[in-house]
Amino acid sequence: MKKKILTIALIVICLAVVAGGTLAAFTAEGTARNVITTGKVGVELVEKHIDASGAKVDFPKDGVTGVMPGTSVSKIVSVKNTDAESWIRVKVETKITGADGKALPTDVVSYDVDTTKWQLKDGYYYYLKPVSTGASTDILFDEVAFAGSMGNEYQNCKTEIIIAAQ
């Protein structure tokens, strides 16, 4: 009988130890505090062109006039990093408004994007390497071409090339 009581007591003690350990595992707590600070990104869009004398100058604020079908316009686009090392992406959008104020198809305008240094993905051109502070990307494109197939509806139209760098 004493043996039976001793066995039952040992079983109860073992169960109590196991239950207490399990309870401790479920009620243990700790606190971790992680602080993550984001960096500051600053970019500057650089737009140049080759003027009539062959000099590389800032792209005119008022744009270029008198463009004819089948010709191209010098427009040299790059991005300067003004802050911490960053990855750069650029979105290029074209809008053409006819003389009557209506939107015209933009498939008559093309750019000579340097795809060895920039990759098109999700509507953005991504520069393929990080740009260090104060450095600039390689040129995204250096000219805008207008198709020779542009019809009379494009006479006196306004073409906007909207470039957003991030």
C-alpha cells in the first residue's frame, strides 16, 4: 500500500512539475525595442541639350519650337543625387495637345533610352546601380525623335515630356 501511495505521489509531483513548466513557458514575457530611422533622399533632375553652336547647355524653360516630322530634338536627361546614397528611378510621360486643345496619340514620339544602364519596369526606368552622394546617373536618353508619319493633325501641337525622378 505504501508503494502504491508513493507511486501516485511521484506521478502527481511529476505532473505538477510538467504543468508548472508549461505554464511558465506560456506566461513568459520580454520586451524588445527596435528603432529604425529612414534616410533622406534628395534628387535633382538634370536636363541639358546641344544648342545650334554645339555647346551643351540647360534645356530651354520655354521648350523648343518649329519641330518637324521625321526630326529629333536634343534633350539630355540624367539625375543628380543630392543626399545619401540612393537607388534612382525615373518616370517619363508624354502628352501631345493638338491646336484644337484635344489630346493626340503619343506613339509618334520616341526616346533613345540607354537600356544597358536603365531598365524599364512597372512604368519606371530604374538605374541599375546605386548613386552615391553628389554623383549623377548616366544619361537616360539624349534625344527625342518625332516620327515622319505624323499627319496634319499634329501641326501647331504642343508636346510635353514630363519627367519625374525619385
